[in-house]
Amino acid sequence: MEVMRMAISGTQRGKLISAGYTSLSSLSSVSPSLLAKDLNISEVEALEILKAASHSSRLDTSGGDHAILTGAQNAWEMLHEDSCVRITTSSADVDDILGGGISCKEVTEIGGIPGIGKTQFGIQLAINVQIPAHFGGLGGKAIYVDTEGSFMVERTLQIAEGCIEDMEKDKHFRQRDIRAVKEKLLPKDFLANIFHFRICSYTELIAMINHLDKWVSEHRDVKLVVIDSVTFYFRQDFEDMALRTRILGEMALKLMKLAKKFNLAVVLLNQAATKCAEGLYQLTLALGDSWSHASTNRIILFWKGEERCAYIDKSASLPSASAPYSITSEGIRNSITNCKRIRMM
């Protein structure tokens, strides 16, 4: 977190973080009067904070121009990078519209109404990212940032057991030493490789995201970060919309950089909202139009009659498409046609 390096008091750092000023760039264009208002301090104190930020920024950028100029990469190299690594959703139909699954190096937003299966997708991906490489997986670990208290350990165990059952049916599994492979495919090991963080406020969420770069650099086998949900604390009692927009923008930028830097997938679970367009109400995701640019891919989950469907609402590389899916005792799977919709009370 850049503000932690500034030569200011701990109280001032706390006020900056709570107000959404977590990076030096967020302080570069703010006026002393606006900062004083946001932090509820005097303009004199605000001016001193801005001077400290300016000094820290000069120290950070010494030699920075050279680093930028030597960091160029040509498009041919980018095309042939190992950038198409994907995490299966366990639904072949959903994987198909996603080009093979959830892509690493990108931020993917998955949202929908309550009961549609957002958390189920998050848990499924946290299990599937651990599938060993010889089964076509990444053999990685997952970070699960839980803002709503919706992470269910018992359900995670069921999905892990379902994932193991799928691998046991694989023809490559049958060709190997079954005992040796089974010893490495235990449900308890899948659960042990999910790092769960319970977050109880938006300031904790900001601090968590700011700390992720350091944490992942110390745990390089992490290949997935799930935030369930990114919406929760920003839809409740957040009257200052300009402050909210600034905080969300900073968060989105940090998550995009994290995904690219460590070649991992960031999955943001979001809640549903409705918007009126030309007199018609449409299902969309929460946090407004500006937030829609925070992810590379946006997937909306919805009901189509008695069937759950996933729809690619936005993607830089994938065409808009939809696919049905089901939620079974083993987790996310292809649609079961005779599966009836369960209405949530």
C-alpha cells in the first residue's frame, strides 16, 4: 500500500485509507480543500499530507522513466505468450462460450440475482484451479475473499469430492498407478489450498486488495483470487458517490495489475440490478456503468424458464453468447433438462 510509505502519522494514514486514498496517484490531483473535507481535517494538515505524498512520489519515480522505456513488448511476443491458460467451470457448455474456461491474466466479473449460483461458481473455481497439470489443470491454489459470509466449508467439501470423482473417471487416471494418484487427490488437501479471508467492512476490503500483491508474491502458487462479493459494502449506506467511484476505480486498477503481473485469474462476484433503457427494464449488474469497465469479461447469470443460463455480456476477445448450466450436489455441471427451478424464500 503506497500511503503506508508516506512520512505521516498512523492516524493520517488510517483516514486516507478510509477515504479511498490508497495510492500516491490518487493524491496527485486532489486539492487541499477537498482532501480536508474528505478526511475531516484542517486545510493546513491536508497540505502537509499532500507535500509528503509529493515527496514519496518523487522517490518512487526516480529511474522510473528508464524502466518504462525498457519495458516494451512487441505484439508478436504478446500473441505467443502463455496467456490462454484457463480454469474450467466444470460445465463443458459454459467453458465452450468462454473459450475453455475462466482466463488467467484477466479480471472476470460474474453476477446475477440471489440464488442463481454466484457463490457456487466461486467455490467451484477455487476447487478446479487445483486440478493437477496432468489432468489439464493449473495445480494452483486459491484466495477466497468473503465479504458476505457466504463461503460454505461443507459445500466446498462436496464440490471437492465431485471434482475428484470426475478425475477418477478420466482415461488418463485409469492408465496410471491409481493408488499413487489417489493419495494426491484427497478432499482435505483441496480445502487446505483455499485461503479464506473474512472481510467485514469496505476499509478492510481496500486493505486486503492493497496487500494482495505482497501476499501473492510470497505464495506464487496462487492462481485464482475470488472476491465474493465486491458489491456488498458499496451498496449499503454509501452516500458519497464520488468517493465510491474513486475507491472502486482504484480497486479495479490494482486487481487488473495483479492478474497480469502474476498470471492469475481474478473473479469478482457481483449482485444484480435493473436499469431502464428506452422504457424497458433490463437485468444488469450493480455498481453502475463506470464499474462495468472494471473487468475484462462480464458474465451475467439468469433464469430462462426453469433453466439457469450464463451470458457473456462483455468481453475483449469473446463474442456474446449464452449457455445453460445446472447446480448439482457435485457442483456446477452441464444443464440437466429435467431439473426444476427451486424458488428461494
